[in-house]
Amino acid sequence: MTTRGAESEVAGSAESLEAPTVAAAVLVRNLRKDYGHHEALRGVDLRLDPGTFLTIFGPNGAGKTTFMKVLSTLTRPTEGIVHVGGKDVVKDAPEVRKRVGVISHNTYLYAQLTGLENLEFYAGMYRVPNGRQRALSLLKRMDLFTRMDDRVGGYSRGMQQRLSVARALLHDPELLLLDEPYTGLDQHASRVLAEVLQGLRDGTRTVIMTTHNIQEGLSGCDRVAILVEGQFVYDRRVADIDTSSFQHTYFTCVHEELPEED
Amino acid sequence: MSFFSQAWAIVRKDLVTELRGASTIVSMVLLGLLVVLVFNFGVEPGTASASLARSGVLWSAFLFSGVIAVGRSFASEKEAGCMDGLLLCPVDRGVIYLGKLIGNLILVFATGLIILLFWTAIYNVGIGGAWFGLLLLLVLATIGMSTLGTLFAAVAAGVRARDALLTVFIFPLLIPLVIGAAHMSTMLLSGKTLGEAGMWPWILVVYDVVFLAVSFMVFDFVVED
């Protein structure tokens, strides 16, 4: 199945795949992922240059989280090639993990440990040199320094999410995966997180974010894609689209189906 | 950090988390003590049946409280998605297994020791010269319980009915361990030595070694999504 309104735009995506001028930060070819009889991803292709900020939109069950799990090595692809920084996510999984940081609606934080203890623990797991100094520096950056000795269970949801950003940045990853990072945040916490995420854009770090929120998703990204039923049906540079009508484009992609091809 | 220091970081994290929450160890100790206490009312002190039953009571209490510890070890990682956080780290899966295993060994052994002491007091057991043998038995049983329990707790962690699933898997496999431990403790308390226990000590050693090796080999597949 494909989508009527997005057909030509998908062709644009294919075109971008044929222009490998620099080494890809992320390269995905014909990625398929099945859970039993359910096809979560059905032949996904993607090429991202270093420094790109890609936002992926899609309805529930479209395969966004599965796609992020494959990129982060949490789940193996059923078929296809997936490279992060030139390393295969299956054959070189430990190398890929060194290059990837993940922020999701799950914080991956231990409620009984303090903010500093959480970061020191993960710094040890990532073998970060001078882990304590790195943790302290990130706590300052995330404006959590004064609360670093408090248990995370006592943090607000927004504070936990900022600490989660610090956790993901401990090892200075080349690729940052943001899987619906705004879930469960109030407006203020969302705005603070958006500012933190914008601060991460340094032109070298590649970012992929999935979200349902069109306004937050379009803010600051330079490429946008829509995933529907395990396939990218839309993939464009933000500079090439009219962001004010993107909501209409999104609903067209999600709800309008082309007749079956002969 | 080396393989072992990373594993130790997981142990330290688990123990700090447990001591601050204290939910698991309190449940373990209370259940173990209750089993010992309740069974005490079922047998008449000083009779031959009491002498035979007391070893079974000790190891049943150990079994029930141990299952709580191993069951919680991965369930706690599921909160806030911490298991995924661990799996995202560029560490050998063996590091995660070893860290979890050592944490369980410490918890299960400490609780087993408390149960053992309580059991000697309630049943008025004169350990005498058998204390070394009983301690060795506790070590062997702790290794077997923790090794197997850590692996199956990882299997069950992702399942909704994990507690039921864990007990269904683990109890039948722990039967040889419990029977062996009960048999040997009865012998030790009747004045015999471990050397006179025939194959039983070796069965427990082989049990521990086999499940330890198998667990290390299959853990990677167990935590794979």
C-alpha cells in the first residue's frame, strides 16, 4: 500500500538516496522487521548525512519505535542493511552502541538513585573517561546541578527528562535518537526540553526524532518524513516544503490510500 | 572500566537501590521466617517426624524467599525502561548477567543465613560441628538458586504474568537442589560429614556449574527482543 498525496514526494526520497557525496551517518536499505506474522517495517530505505536533524511522524503502530529500536540495536532487523556511522547494527552492535544515544518517553533512570549516581553509573557502563566530571558538567548544562544529590524518584517529569538527555549525552554520541521525547510533559517542560534539544544542534551530531506533535516536530528539524504501516511515504527537506500546510500533508499521507497497483 | 568492574557497578547499583527501597529483602526475610514458623506448629517437637521435617522446612523457606529475590532482580529493571537502558550500553551481555547474578547471590545468601539462624532457634537445632557443612550447603544452594533464577527472571521479565511464569519454570528445575540440600542437611545434623553423603555434594556442584555455564551462553539470546 502506498499513499496518493505523497507518491511524488517518496520519489524525492529515493533520489536523495542516490547521492552519496559524504559518508552516511545512517544508511538503511530495504529494512524489514517482522514480529511473528506482523510486519512492523516493510522495506524501509533511508540515508542521512552527518549533522542532519530528521523528524519522523506517523500514527500509532506505524513502526516508528521499531525503527528506532533497530537503529539503537535493541532489536535485530529481519532483513535488510542498517549501518550507523559505517557500522552494521547486527555485526558491530557494540560499536554502534558507542555511537548512539537514546532519549525516549522511558527515562532509563533509577528512581532510588540520585541524579549524579544515575549519571555516574551510566558513565561507567559507557566507559566515559572522567565520568564524574562529565556527569557534573552535564548536570550544570541541564540546570540540575542543585538537585543532583536528590533521588530521581523525587524529580518532576520534566526534570527526569532533562536528566535523561544528560544520560544520553554522556558518551557524546554521533547519533541521537529521540523516540517521542515529549510524551507526558506539560507545556512548560516541553518548551524547556525543546530548548535543550535545540542546543544540541552543532552541525555534526545527527538527530532522528519521532513524535506525534507536528509543531514540536517541525521546530528545528531540517528533514521531515512520514512513516505509515512500516514504510516511508514522505521524505523531504524542510526548506523545500510549506510548513504551514504540513498538517494537511500529514493527514493526506496517513488517511488517503492509493488503489492497489495492477 | 573492565568487565568485572562494570559487573560490580551493576551489583553496587542493585544493592544501593535495594537497600534504599528495602522492599525485596523485607519480603524475602518475612516469607522465609513465616514458613519456618508456620511449619513449626505442624510438627510435634521432639518426635521423629519433627527431626525429619525440619530440613525440608529450612530448604522450602529458602526456596520461596529466593524466588522473590531473583524475580525482582529484572522486574525492577523494567521500571522506567531501565533494562533497555542497560542493553543500550556497549557492554558485553555477560557483564549484565554477572552483575545481576552477584547481586542475587548476595541477597539470597544473606536471607538464607537469617533463615538458617532463625530455624536453628525455632526448632532448637544443635548445629554443633555441622555448621561448616551447613554453610557450605547454603553456598551451593545459593549459587544454584541464583544462577537459574537470574536467567529465568530475565526470560520472565518481559511477560505480563511474570511471577506465575517464573515459578512454573523455576520450581521444577530447583527440585534436585532442594532435595539434595534437605537430604545432606539431615545427614549433617545426625552427626555425619559431607564426605559420607555419597554423590549428593557432587550433584549440587555439577548442578551449579552446568547452569552457570548454560546461563552465560544463552543470556544474550534471552534478552534479545
